[in-house]
Amino acid sequence: MVTCPDGGGPSFTGDVLPIFKNVCANCHAPGETEASIPLTTYPQIQVWVGELNNQVFLSCLMPPPNAPVPLSDDQRQTLLVWLTCGALDTPAVDASTAD
């Protein structure tokens, strides 16, 4: 069972958005095959959070087997923890300025 870590989940901007840019935007971006479902910004992604959970984790349909870039196990885990923690739009934390 996946739970949200005490310190919070992955950063959207630092951990999750790069996954969407590298994996999902190959199809889900303007000018691509699935441009009608863009997944390039937080507001676009937030609209589809429930369906993302279904497509990626429950039915395992996304990314499809023929996707240009598959999800790695680490990326899959990051997305799962982010969804479990509420799919928040959290910024990346700069470790050099954190207390």
C-alpha cells in the first residue's frame, strides 16, 4: 500500500512535470497524436488526475506499449506517490535554502 510520506509527496515542478514532459508530451501535447488531451501544464494535468490514475495504474493502458518513451519504474513510483499525496502543485524545494 502506498502512503504519502510525512514530509509530503514529490514536487510537481521538480519531480512530476519532468515526467510528463519527457514521457507523456510525446503524444499529449499540441501538434502531437493526442493533442486533444494535452498534459503539459499543471491545470491541464489536474483536469485528468482521476483518469491518469485509472489509465496508468489501474488499467495499465498508459503509456501504451508502443509509446516513444516508456515510464521507468522510478517514474511510475513518483507518479503514484504524487497522486496518493493529492496531486498537489508543489514547487521544487531548493535544498541549499531549506532549513
